[in-house]
Amino acid sequence: MPTTKQRREAARRHLERQLQRREEREAARKRFTLIASILGTIVLIVVVAGFVYAVTKEDKGGNASAGSKASTSPTVSASPTSTPSAAPSTKARAAKGATVKFDGVSVVGAADLGGAPGVTSKSSTTPTKLAYKDLVVGKGAAATPASSVTVQYVGVLYKNGTVFDSSWARGSAATFSLTGVVKGFTQGIGGTTGVPPMKVGGRRIMILPAALGYGAQGSGSSIPPNAPLVFVVDLKSIGAA
């Protein structure tokens, strides 16, 4: 039979074991809390970083789109389905001087190459071939149907003079290859049988039958089907073909 001293010693050891287990459980709880806190912080950082990346990417994408929209290009396209950009001329001064008339087309400031010519047209006829009139005869190099050219131009409907395109309105000349535009533009600038090529420094009226423009399909809402067109073109320079 254990003595009183032995019973006390056994009780003491039992209490110590209880205290030790309690301390171990408390230490384990603290470790779990610390690990959970660290994991929570990591998850939060990942979520915030992902959100910042998504916002930054979206912002850059939006800026890129805005930059794309700001760019311009010639609208006299080889594809008859391309839609020209109609625009009132507000960025260039109006040409001054005498008015010249040709086959229902009137050009105000015909010889003033420093300003945008005022072009009106009213005709009930339907042209079947390219017609032209030189308002200013250039003295520079002559274009060819394969030339790359820089031009200023105004485009209107032959029937009623509605402006459907204008490089003057966009504020800068257009540069493109004559192999990549409607046939009437190629022939009217580069020359063809019966139509001499334009020379640098010249200004020309060109009346295009629909077959040499946008044809039976027209182009968007700006150019109706089978619409004859008028262009007044200034040839500024010629580049490599």
C-alpha cells in the first residue's frame, strides 16, 4: 500500500504531465494561428496583385485602342466596299480666287494650291468614261499607274455635290500606292489612254463613272450604288513605286 509521500509524488507528476500537455496544446494552437495568418496574408497579396494587373492591362488596352482610333489613312480604297470618311473641311483654309466650271462641276479657288478648293457639282448625266480637266498643270515629275503618291483631295458625288471624303478636312495629305485604290483614281492620276498623267504641283478635276469608282454596291451610306464621283486632286509628291 503506497504511503502518503508516494501518493503526493504521483499526484505531482500527474499534475506536471497535465500542465505539459496543456502547454503543448497551446503552442500547437499558436503555430496554427500563425500559419493561418501567414497564408491569409499571402492570399490577400495574390488577390490584390491580380486585381492591379487586370486594371493595368485594361488601361493599357484602352489607351492602345484610343491610339488606333486616332490614326488616319487614305479612304480611297482598292476595295469598293470600303467606306470613305465624310467630313466638313474645318482644318484648312478655303482656297481663294477664280471659279472654274467643267461638265457640271464648279471649283472655287481653282488655282490656289495653298487652300482647300470649294467643290460643288450638279448633273443629271451618267458618265461612261473618265473625264478630266487640269486646273493647274504641274511642272514636276509625272506619275505612273504604279506610283506611290502624296496628294490632297476632295471627293464629292457628281449628282449633287455631297462631300464624302476630304484629305483637307483630316488636316494632312494622304500617301498611298496607285495600285491600291479605285481604278478611276489610278487612271486619273497615273494616266491611261486619252488621259495624260498628272505631274507634281498640278491640280486636276476627275469625273469617275461608277464602274471606275465603287460600282453597283456603292460604299456604306456615303456613296450610293452606281454613283459617279468627282475628285479634285493636288499631286504633292511621288515616291517609289
